[in-house]
Amino acid sequence: MEIVYPADIKGDKRKAFKQRLLHEHPESLYVDLTSQEKRTNLIFYTERNLIWKSVISKYFRYTKKKGICKGCQICIFESADHSSHFQTINLYNSGMILIQGNEASLQAFEKAFPILKQTVEEETTCSVKEESEDENELLPYSPVSTSPTPSDELMTEQATHVSSYLQCLPEKMALLEIEMSELKQLILSRPDEFTINNLKAEIKDLHSINMKLKAEMSKMKEDSIQRERKLEKNIQELNEKLKEQAAMYLQLTNRKSESPNNNCTESNLQLHQEVTSRSSTPPNSMNGHVKERTHTPAPSHRTPETQASVVLMMDSIGKNIEPNKLFPRQRVLTLHCRNIKRVHELLTNEDLGRPQCIIIHTGMNDLHSLNEGTAKAMHEMAEKASQTFPTSRVLVSTLLPRLDVPPSVIDKINEEVRHSCSSLPNVHLVHHSSIRPWHLYDGLHLNQDGVRIFAKTIKDVALGRSPSAGYKGAKRNVGMQPFEPSGPSSHSRLPQELQRQPMTSEWSHRQQERQPYTKGLSQRRGPSQQTPSYAQANGVSPTQSDSPLVNAVSETPSNHTNALVMNTTDDLSSNHSEIEPAAASEV
């Protein structure tokens, strides 16, 4: 029979309705359904709880009893090893009996319920007969009297009370047994004193750890606030410094625009164009070209402002080098390259244009990551620069000494680079043999003397002169053989933009300063000890020389010859006293 709830009953009222229905129909089996109309369990109410417990235990073959809260539980199994659980029957002290299991087990119990109920009725009848017989045995024997007496009526009434008491006694004993099992479970489930003390200690430790974490969080919050304030202060200071530097840069730009050296740029470029065109014409047309130069001014080819004639790609070693003092009359672009990978990225940049000279110094930061593969990486870098800029003069600087790397390792890498780059056409190696470990102020970066030597060596190779020349004021030997590149190339001559050109009369104040030095030198040497020109030293006439610089010297009037010779003395600025010592001003 199914339990049908009225539509207006919900929640706890459904439970009360079910209890009332079961009490009104004792020992009637009901089916409890879910909201999806599925059978969940079977339930019925009885006042003969102990008899039902005994009958169920006898009816099912494999059972196991155990106590539960407010009742007893009988687990029914399919086999003796109790491995396959079949059904569970809960007998509560209130008289409710709940049968749980799958659909098949519930159907089996429904079929067995009439048999179980009949057995319970028989057991109840037998127990009543036994109790009555026991009562008769307890009563004293007396002769039968034909007429009732008051004492007989009293004894009959007492026997009735005793029989009712004895009938309730087994049920009360069963309830007492169940309560004892529940009490035992409660005692066993209660933790002992040792466990309680451990739990209290753990709670205390957790509380202390929580307090420490709160203190650390508050401290971290204060530190973060202080750091934010400090960061805001640093940002404000940096903004002020940037504003000051911008103002100084504007002042410096205005001074450079007002400098008299800028007036010489156009005339120098015109003379450079004339020398280049003269070197490219055959000897028989030289005179006609000279006449044409006297009547028609040479076109002015200016380098676009977005392009530089010299590109410096250096790591932190080049931070103390001032490009404007290293090449004062050239447009110089400085790019910071921490490692070889960065150089590869910059070489593919189209904004570099077509520079006359590219100077690369990197690879020191790749020693620990690439190890012996640094030489191969430097060769690939030089090869890419040579292929990307075939008309440019590419200078590759070798590795400098450092205290955390053995000198033999650096020498081996430099030797491999020299050997592998010898076949590249327009690549020239810059060897820093004059730089020693005592030129490093921190074991890695150069001090002031090291910066001077480093910058001088780079400029010597860029200008094609011997790196063994002296420092500031060292005169270039015009008759000396130009610097030989690392490999045979048609680009071994210096770029035209890097060759010093004769200055006009506006630069005569520098010529006057150096005329006494030149004049005294020529007087000491005498006529026979004059240093021959490059063309005389090599037995080449001015019209047969391949060097535009030599042709310019041989065909320039005498008043410009001294200026050209003096212009090769690599002064980096007009005022040497204002140059900082760490900026390679004495190169």
C-alpha cells in the first residue's frame, strides 16, 4: 500500500501525517515513494517489536544484528561470508520498522510479509499460553468450591495484573538491551583524555600561528605602503631629472647649431663628392673634369637625417664612450646590445639605412650561456652584418679580459673568431691587446684608462691606421700603408665619410694653432727627411692611385695640404680641457 499525501501538506506536516497513518493501521505494510514516484523503502508500525525481531531473525538465514541510535538493525546477506549485502531492517523503539534495499529485495520482503505476520501471530498466541500456564503453576492448590468467595475474586484480579506485567516484561528487557548497546557505542566513540589534550594543544598552536600571520600581514602591508611612497618619490625625482636633461639637451642643440663648425659641412661634402668622382674617372678625362669643376658647382648629396653614417652596437662596455667625441663630424647612432641575439635583431632593422661604418662590440655576456659556442655565434653575427651591409665597413671587436673567465678561454675564442672571419670581405677585427686585467675596476667593466685605450683602438681601426699610435696629439703617418682588413676585399679602403677632408678658411684658427708644430717638425727633419706621401711610398702617381684620399692630397693646393695633414690628427673637439676623462676624449 502506498502512502498518499494530501496536496496541502508539505514539509514537517508530511512526517506527522505518515506517523498518524501508521499508528492507525498497525502492522500494515506501506511503500514510501520519492518525488519521481520511485520506491525508496517499506515501513510499518507494530506494538510487538521484540516478536518481529525474533521472527525476522529466524526467517532469514544469514543475518547480523547490531545496535543503532534508538533501536536495533538487522543486516540480511545472501551468503554466509557476509560479502554481499542484500537488505537492511531497522527496528526502532517507537515501534517503527523500516526496510531498506534495492527494488528486488523490497519486492521479496513484500511477498514474505504475510508469512512473517502470520508467524508473529502464532508466536504471540504461544507466548500468551505459556504465560498463563506459568501463572497457574505459581498459584497454590486449593479444593474447588462451588461458590465464589471474595478471596478468589481478589486472587483472580492479582493474577490478571501479574500476567499483564509479565507480558510487557520481555519488551521492556529488549528496550533495555538496545539502550545498553547505544550507551556502549557512545562510550566507545567518546575520545579519551589524551586525544582531547592533543586537540587542545593543536588548537592553541593554530591560534598562535594565526596571530603571527596576522602580525606578518600587517607588517607586509606597512612595508608595501612605504615602498609605494618611496616609488612615487623616485618617479617624481626621475621626472625632474628628465626635465632637466631635456632642457640641457635643448641648450646643447642650440649651441651646436650656433657653432662655426657647422658652416664647414656643406663645403666638406662638396669636396668629398669631387674627390670621389675624380677617382672613378679615367686618366684621360681628368683634366676635363677639373675644368668642369671650376665652372659648375658639384651637387650636394646630404645624408638623410634619419640615417647615420656610423652605427655603434655595444654592450655596457660602451656606456662611457661619447659618440660625438669619438666621431665629432659624423652622424652617429648608438644602440645598446646586451648580447649577440640583440645584434641579430637590430641588423634586420630597416631604419639603419646604409651606414658607412658599423662597429659591433658584444659577446661578453654570452660566455656563460654559450661557452665555447661564443666564437661560432660571433662569426654568424659578423657574417650577417657583412651580408646585410655589403658596402659598409664592419668592425667586430674581440672579447675583453674578465676576471671570472680564464684568459686562455678568451684567447681561444678570439683566435677562432679571427680565423673564421678572415674570409669575410668587408669585416675588420678590432684586437684589444693593450687592455689588461688591471684596466678593470670591478673585474668586468673598464676603468678610465681602459676606456681611453678601448676607444682609441676602435677609432684606429675605423680610420684604417695602426692601432699602435699614441694618444691625443699623435700625428697620423700619411705615407704608412693603410690598415689591412681581416680578409681580402674591395672595401678595404676607408669609407669616404670617415676620411678627413681639407677644411676651409673658417677652420683656419686650428691650422694656425698647429702650424708651429708642423713647421718645427719639418725643419728638424730637413728636406731629405720629409715623410713621403702614400702615393710616393708605393710608387703610384696621383692619377693611378686607387685611394680617393691620396688623390685629394696630391691635387689639393699647397695651402690645403697642410690642413689635410693636420686634419688627420684625430682631435675629437676644439676644446680638450672641457672633455671628461672617462669619455675617451684623449683618443
